[in-house]
Amino acid sequence: MGLMGDRFEGTFEKHKIEIVRTNIDKQVVVSVDGKEIARETVALPHKWDQTKEFECDGKKHTLAAHSVVKKLLGILPIDNEYSVEIDGTPVALTKVP
């Protein structure tokens, strides 16, 4: 994890999908084309799922964001891994600086 947080980006059709995790306020924000779709507090690593509907270009889509806890030695939670699906299609996310 970066000092201030992490940013992951991907695309769905022609839309930019972003997951931004900040260390200052301990939030994860999922956005589509710069518009916030989902937000979760992550002060401590934990599993979470969010399903939200949003509209782009007159079409309704369903976004499902997931988090899985990574554990040290299978016991101690140390971080989260994130994934996003839109309309059931996984979005490939790439970590960006």
C-alpha cells in the first residue's frame, strides 16, 4: 500500500472505473467516469460487498464491488484485495501511481 493510499483503474465498455483507497480517512471509493458509486470505511481490513445501480449514457448498469481480506500466516488481517463487476462482467483493475 502506498503512503497516502492506492488507486486502481480499469475500463468497462468506454467508461473509466476507479477504486481509490485513502490512508488519511480510511475510505475506499468506487467511481465510474469520476462519479462516486460506492464508498466503504476500511479502518480495519474486512470483507465487504456493495451492489449499486448507476446510469451511464441512458443505460442502467449494476456495479458489484468486493473486498477480500489478505492475511499474514492465514491469521492476522493485513490488507484488502478489491474486485469490481459490472453487469456480471469482471473489470480488470490495474494499480496506478
